[in-house]
Amino acid sequence: MLRLSKKMLFAIEAVLDIAYHAATAPVQSREITRRQGIPRRYLEQALQQLVRRGVLIGVRGPRGGYRLARERRRISIGDIVRVVDGSDAEENTDWEDAGSELGRKVVRPLWGELHGEVMERLDSVSIDDLCSRADKAGIDSEGRGKLDFSI
């Protein structure tokens, strides 16, 4: 069941940060922490989950960091939410059989419908869409300043 958590927001912000501030080198987690103020322990967990599920690629080494695993227009917010929400799925199974008949037959089905509608909307918003919003909001991209197009 979808639940808005800090962990989920941090994961979305981290992927957006990587997409928006990326230059030629991978984005290091300490840069994300500096820009977004995400605590390192939450950030590293979220980044590793996103790597395991194919949203990000982890690059090892002293100049390592993280890159998007595919084009930013092909990564939806729903993809990121499923990674984080999936990690909490075990916690949400025990309440499905508990509770009253009204809860099981009326409230939970309604919640399931709403969850489906929210996920459809999140699937329709890409990281590229959020990058465009950030650009329109006037947020500077550190990565663009590092790009060199000279030949």
C-alpha cells in the first residue's frame, strides 16, 4: 500500500538530483547529500535499492558514483516509488486479513482503487518532466556548468 515516507521522497530527490546535476562524471553521494540535505544513511540505502532494481548504475572507484540506468524520460516517478514501496511490502501484508468486515470489503478496496489511480499518475511523470520543472523554477544545474563542448 502506498505510503508517503521520507525514504520515498529522498529516493525521488536523489534520482532527480543525479539527472539534473549530472555531467560527464558519475554523481557522488556526498554531492547529493550536500545539495539535498539527505542524511547519508538514508541516501546510501535508497541508492543501493535503486541500483539493484535497475533505475541507477553504481560506478566504483575514487571518481565513482551514480548514473541513471536509462534515459531520464524513461524513468517514471512510479518506477522509483515501486522500488521503495516494494522494500516495505513485507510490513504491509499482516493487516490485510485483520479488521472488520467493513474494512476488508469496503475501505481496503477503496484504498486499492486510489492506490491504482495514484500509481497511474506517478507513472505518467518522468524524471525528465521534473528536470524541466526544476529548470523553469530557475534552479541552477551544477552539471551543466561542467560540460565542455569544445573540440
